[in-house]
Amino acid sequence: MLHLGLGAFHRAHQAVYLQALHELGDERWVIVAGNIRPDQPELMAALQASGGAYMLETVSPTLARRYQRIEAIRRVIPHDSALAGLIAQGADPATGILSFTVTEAGYYLDAAHQLDLGFADLAADIAAARAGHPHPQTPTLYGALTAILRARMAAGAGPLTLLNCDNLRHNGDRARSGLLQFIQQVGDADLLAWVQQNTSSPNAMVDRITPRPTAEVRERVRAATGVDDPAALMGESFIQWVIEDRFIAGRPEWERVGVEMVQSVDAHEEAKIRLLNATHSCIAWAGTLAGLQYIHEGTHDAAIRRMAYDYVTDDTIPVLSPSPLDLAAYRDVVLDRFGNPAIADTNQRVAMDGFSKLPGFIAPTIRERLARGEGIASVAMLPALFLAYLQRWHRGQIPYTYQDQAMDPAVAHAICEAADPVAAFCADGPLWGPLAGDARLVAAIRDASDRVAQWLAGR
């Protein structure tokens, strides 16, 4: 498996499942990994020095800690601006799966699932791909995949599964659509036909809370194991991976180690995105507004917990029912997980990328409630919280750097400076798609914004 995006989540999730297979004696698959941009140079250097191995601390809600050495990543490819190492590995016939974790905003897809060509990075990468290479400073996932797949086609290296490991709804289908649109923009008809015939893109649902690694994690690992590991990281004890069994070039026997191989991930995906991801964002935005630093602090705040609980119970479970899952039990497990103080997950990490999370995680529930003629009072609290958060950011009052790949800062500032910020916010096409400007949406978010203001005033 060649993996693109060597961050904490991959190392606490996909690599852990493959490690479990290795511990059963099945080492037929290993991971080779690297980044498409020069991110996290210190981490990359540490992993290269260790041959890809690192220590993982796992923490349960009862604060039980476990330590494990993960060795499933057998080689870390150093970054170079031409992506030569990644391209060579992807063109190797021994590579059967190309997986990636780049975050939701890295797909540049609008509400209609079309490539948003207004992004400078994307436009520059399309131009570079027409010249035969990914952009040397700002390659996108699509530019990297195009370069790898071109080389694989030229080498006659055979078919390849493209496995998305991000929280994107219908992630395999949507990433594939974005890739094919990218190749069409590049104008490479031969590659387009080859990709359509020689790759598969199963949808998958991934889940494990994995905070950004800290010096404290490294110190706990050292104290518990005697290993001083600069690449050490921590994750919660809960872990889940559901994958559609559509692999074109073989796969590990993941079902032996708890991966759910299914025909369709739809029910799991919707439950996770709406009951977990959206709730996570709700707590992060509200917690930041309340002056809190960590997710668990907001989860244990009665008012914030009520916002999250009501969003799920009043508006979300009804539109997802009937479901093969026990959605009420899932809701309660999610809140228990978020309340784990040992995770120390920051509001900063979870609050990021609101301009892609709102249309991806929250707008579908609003759209479906309105289509059924039902109210949206509880779900409207989430975009109202994000708008209040955005207004704080506009004033320079967020106590950390807000990161949002999908946000146009000029547009965001214009929303906040408008005579009627709620109306301007609700009129934004990329956020709301066909709902943009809908009077029912405006009224609900205006009411919810008043409730957010009252809540903050009373703290």
C-alpha cells in the first residue's frame, strides 16, 4: 500500500489495522508512505530515521493506557518537489492499493460535487499537469494521483485500488469524480480511459479520535516504555473502519482484525458524519466561543452538551431513521468518547475547515428536514455557532490560528462586514448550494444566532 498524507490519523488508524494483521503472522501487505507537500519536516525526519516505526499510546474513557510499537509502515518516502519517490512507488507493480488522507477541503469540490476551479492551488496544478508534472510548490491530491497514474500506465504496471480514508461523504465516489474531472481539465484522454478501466474507488468510513501529538505524549511514552520517540502519538481506544469490498488488485484480509467489509457504507457513513463529525464541530465552535481549549471541556459543559444532544435527537435521528444502527446508542457513545479528558483534543484542531464541514456535515440534515416540511431549530444552532465563531475570527479574537482550506478570506470577511451578516452568510452558494438565500434557512439561523448571543451573554 502506498499512502499519501502521513499524518497522525493514518498512523493511529490504517497502520494499526495492518499492524494487527502482521501480529497474526500475515505480512503480505505493508505500507510505504509519504507527503505530497513538505509538511511536518521534523516528523518525517524522525520516521525516516526509525524506518517508519513509532510508538502509539491508546487511552480508554476510563483512562486506561496501553502502549504499542507500530511497524506496519516499512518505508517513508522523503519529500521532493517532483514527487519522484511517490511516483516511482505508485508505478511499481508490487503496489496494489494507493490510499490517501488529505482532509475534506483537499478535494476542492463544490456543493454539486464539481471541481471548484476558483482555487488557485487547483488551477496551478491543472496547468502543471498539462505540462506533464505536478505543481512543484502546491501540488493537489489530484495532481499527485495524475502523475502517479500516468507513470503506472506507461509502465504497464496493472490495475490499482484508490482508497480514500477521509471524512468525505461517499468518499471513494467523490474523490474519483474529482480525479476524473481533473484529468479531463488536463486534457489527457488516454489517461482518463485507463483510469476508468484500471482503477476502483471503494467508499469507506473511518473513525478514531486522534489529537495532534504533543510533547506530553512523547514524555508519557518515554516514562512508560523507556522509548524516547519524537514520532509518538496518542489515540482513543475506540476504532472503526468500514469499507466497501471493491478492490481491483487484491487487499489485506482486514476482516480478520475487525474491519467491516460491506457492500455499502451508506448507513455507517451517514451516522458517523452527522452524529459524530457534525457534533464534534458543534462542540469545538461552541467551546471556542465559551473560552475553552479542549473538546472534553465543552462536552462536560451542560449548555454545550445540550446543543449537541438536541441537534442529534431532535433533527438528525429522525431523518436517518429507519437505520440498521441504534442511532440513540451511537449518539451516547459519541458524547462519552468526546468527554474523555485523556484525549485532550483541542478545539483548534476540530474547529478547522468549517467552510467544507458545514456543507458536508450539517447542510444535508437542514435540507432533508426542510424537504419534509419539518423544523430546523436544533440543527440551525450549528451554523449559528459557526457564524459567531467566524465573526470572532473576523475581529481577530480567536485565540489560535484558524485553518480553512476551503475558505476565501475575502468572502468570509465580507460576510462579517455585511449590514446583515446572517443574510449574507445564508446567501453563500458554496456553503448552502440550492438552499442559499432560502427564507426558511435565514429565519432559522437568525433565531439560532439570537439564542447563541443570549447564551454567551449569560455565561
